[in-house]
Amino acid sequence: MRLEIRTDPPSEVIFGPADFGLLAARHRKVAVVTDRNLEKLYGGRWREELKKAGLPELLFAFEPGEAHKTPRTLEEIWDFLARSGLTRSDAVLAAGGGIVSDVAGFAAATFLRGVACYNLPTTLLAMVDAAVGGKTGVNLPQGKNLAGCFAQPRAVWADLGFLDTLPEAEWQNGLGEIVKYGCIASEALFERLSRPDWREELSQIVFDCLCIKQEVVEADLLDGGLRQLLNFGHTLGHAIEKESDFTLPHGAAVGIGMVLITRFSEEKGLTEPGTAAKIEAMLSSFGMPTSFPESREKLFAAAASDKKRRGDRFTLALISRIGHGFLQEFDREELA
Ligand code: GLY
């Protein structure tokens, strides 16, 4: 199963294990970039795959976690690529979760002014979102993702085998984003998730999410409009993550953000009544939280100072009902 993403240059999502033979047919050297936890789990396998394909065994692993998504890690990756003698016709394989695809993708996009990058997401979140669509970057002391660029991966392998050993917090991260896709674009996906046997349909669910992402990315690659729909629940979600001192997984915070923002838009008469309750019930069925102890006023005020604010106007992703997202501008005052 394949999904072509018609961007320039084009990208594709291939369902199944990474094809090291294809990498070897296209490149003389491929550097696997991952984090140290994943290196322990899969480093041996990836080195073996490189060797079997006739490629040199190049693998660089950095410290895991958001705290290491920094310019310093970027510099370490550049240093490894330079010492390994990568040329313009070589490639990086970013193997890991969203942090890995962000930082390794940025390193690939900037090393020698850009070498090819392939993504091998190992988490549900990265599979349905972060690894697809070409957003790359690192954090700065002043905030998340403040330095980065858009650079499409040549290909992304969605290998559901990685999900067999996924920890609970990582399932919540992925499910938060999957519920989001249902909310903004597909009532059918939302209903599929409400079935007790949804795990048996996981590959179809991942495929449905990627079809939505494909459509959004093709229509608005550079995030000037429609793509902001993918931020549904995220503006408040980021504020909640921060208030929780990052103890709450991103997906869980986004889930609470979706409930709160939908209650707000119901109050404004912009959303069919009962929609927030449907999202709440869905998240509860996954054992995810639906509320946060901090006052709503404080969270909205924190969200109003979010970096995506444009002057005193603020664009929010909302839904009119399940499956129907839209963007609406608000005054900062109104929100705060
Ligand atoms: N993760 C949101 C986006 O790709 O735009």
C-alpha cells in the first residue's frame, strides 16, 4: 500500500518495513539518525540491514527527549555526516519518533544545503503526523520549534510492527492526533475509533489519517491557511503541556485542548451542541484525561500569547461538528 504526496519535490508513504535495498539502489551512503533508546532496541538490526544492502554501517544516536531537540544536537549530526563523508547524492534515514524526524530532517535539509531524507517513524504519533508533511526543526531557549524549515522526506515507511512494543504514553500521543483527524475531517474515522475492536483496524485508521494529511499538505504545504486545521486542540494543548511541566503526554494535552476549545466554540454558537461531549467520551474510552486542574481563564490567557498569534488577531482551528473543521479569527482580548 502506497500513498503519493504530490508536493515539489514529491514524497510518498509506503506501508511496510523500510526498504534498505531501495536506499542502496539510490545512494552510496545512508546515515541512520536515531536516539539512544531506539539505538539499544533497533541499532543492531539497522546496522545489519545497512550491511546486507551493501551500504557502510553509518548510525548516529543522540540523547532522547525534547530537551535534546536543540541546535547542539543538530551540530552533532552535521559533524557525524561530515566525518562520514556524505555527499550531495547520499541520504539520511531518520528513524524514530517526532523528535527524531524533526531534528534529523532539519540536519538533512541543511547539510551540504540539502541531502535526501527518508523517515522511518517508530511511534504512532510520528506515523500519522510528524514524519509526514516535511516540518523539521529544533527548539530554542525561547520556545518550541523556533528554528526549522519545510523539507519533504523522499519517502516515509509506515511499519506498524514498531507499535507492538509501544508504551502507553506513546499510544495516547498517537490517539490524541488520530481523534483530531476524525474531528477535523472524517466522521467515518471518528466512528471507526469508537468501535470496541478498533485496534484490529489500525492499519486502515493510519491510512485514513494519512489520506487527510496528504490532502491538507498538498493544498497548503507551507502552513499559510488550511494546514492550520491540523492544530485543532493544539493551542490550548501546548499551554496545558507547559502548565503540567511536560508531565502530560502531548497527545493527552491535545485531547484536553480539543474538549476545552470545542466547549468554548459551542458557547459561541459555532459548534453543534453535544460535540465536546462526544470528544470527551471518545478520549475517556481510551483512558485519556479530558480535563485539567488549571482554570480555563489561565489556559486561554496562556494560549493567547502563543507564538502563532498574528498581531492582535488569533486564528483558531475549530469544528462545526465531528468531521468538519474550520478556521476562525479571534481578537486576543476575546480569547484571553
Ligand atoms: N503536525 C502538524 C503539521 O504537520 O502541520
